[in-house]
Amino acid sequence: GGGAAGGLKWHRSWSCGGKVTCLEVGGRKEVWAGTARGDVCKIMPPASAIDAAAGGSGEGDQVDAMDTTEEGQGDFRVERVHRGVVASVCCNEAGDALSAGYDGRVFLHRFEPGSAATLHHREGDASGHLTCACWLSGTTFVTGTGLGDGCLQTWDTRTQEPSSSSRLAGLGFLSVSGVPTRPHLCCSGHEGVVCLWDLRSPSAPVSTCGSSPGDQGSADAFGFVWEVKGLAPSPEVGALFCTSAGHTVRWTAGSGGGHGGQVEVVHKEARGIASFDFPSVAGSGPQSLVCVTEEEGLVSCSKQDNIPFF
């Protein structure tokens, strides 16, 4: 919803029929969400709702999304494609979405109205269940598994065979993110560790960091890395990530690779942070940090709060 004095203000809501486990907003202002029941929902809010949220005016207006015949609700679509929890949804610049589930299946969802989801592939039983996925370009994406020795695989939508594959001994993949302007790079989050990968030679990560700013050797100081977001090189590659210990952290990998780099806490909550984002204003970079805590709280910090990475 739009901002208001004293806090956030909601404008509209849509019922997805189950616990929402993942969500992403695309470049066409569409919203993709996954649920614990295996549903993937696409919401295209009406222009009036988008304008109201951007302007921060008007009272909240709750919408029953299941009645899609009512004028002004926008486009709402639900498909139950996974057997159980949807672990990740993400969308590319064309508005097409990718969903990965604990059932080991990956589906492609096209932006065009009326198009049905198509199964891209299913992980073999030995690979474990999928925990994360993300686009690297308009046609390539990566997936990660979360059991035992985690497996990171690169895929192309034009084929159902992985173009690269690698494993990380003893650590499952909890989150993965591409690096803007560098489609051959991606970052991954694990238990107390963040990795930078070059997918052209993915036998091992090119750089890693234990998530403790005070002691790089204490990899488990921040707990689980629930979400990681790669940052455009300026000039060095880096990432932001959030942890089960309540930290949002900036990591700069450094030019030499290996273990280490610069680690800086940019925000701290008393509870674990399950997800975060940093909305940008055109031409001025990130202006705020929005965090969702494990206690289902929503925290918004503005640039005026002196968050170091702005």
C-alpha cells in the first residue's frame, strides 16, 4: 500500500486461498505469489489501485479477488500446479514467471492472459526437493536444492537438460539470486554462508563469506541466510542478504575471490528476517528497505534512517 504519516497504509487485498510462501512483483506491475497448498497466483491490479498506492491517498479498500467478474479488480489467476509447498516464484523482464516447489518440479508461467503453466522439469529423487530458483536472463535460470549436499543447476527454457551443475558439500541451498548485468554470475545463501558462483565454471564458488562481520571464521553467527540479492558491480560484485538472527547484511566479495571480503550489517531486528527488498526511484537508487520478520511483522526503513548502504 501507499505510505502515510505514522506508518504503512494498505489499499487492496486479494485472497490466495492458502498461506503465501513466496511473492514477487514484476516489471509490468504484476504480482506472482506461491502458497503452501501448491497454488501459483498471478495478480494484475487495476490501474486505479496502482495509482492510489503510488500516491498514498484514499482509504483502504479490501477486494474479494475470487469474484473476478466485478469491475475494477484487475486480472487474478490461480493454478494449483505443485504438490505441496511452492518454495519460490520469480519473474523475468517479459513478465513470465518461474515456480519451484518442494515436489521437485519447475513450472513456467507465461504473462499472457489465459496461458496455462507448463512443466519444465522435475528433479530426480536423489537430488532432493527444490528450495529456490531465479532467472538469470530472459531464457536461463538456476535452481537449488536443500537436502544433504545441495545442488545448483543452470537451465535454459529452450531445453530440459541442465547446462551446468554443481554441489556444495554438507550445505543445502536456501536462496539464490542473479547479479545484475552479469548473467553468468549468481549468489546463493546457506546456513551461515553466502557464495558467489561463476556459472561458466561452477565446480566451486569463486568467493564465499561466513556471515559474521566481526569474525569471518564464525560462519554460523547469523544463522540461516533466508534471502540473498546480488548487487550490480560498482566496481566489485556484492550482495545483500537477510538472516534468521535478524540481520540485513551487505557483502562485497572483493576482487581476489576466496573466503572473506567486506561484511557490513545495514539493519538489525530483534526477530529473524524472512525476506526483504529495497525499492528504487528511477535515477536515484534505493530509497528504502522493507523487511518481513519471522513473526509476520512488516518493517519499512527510509533513507533518512541512515542505513549505511544507501
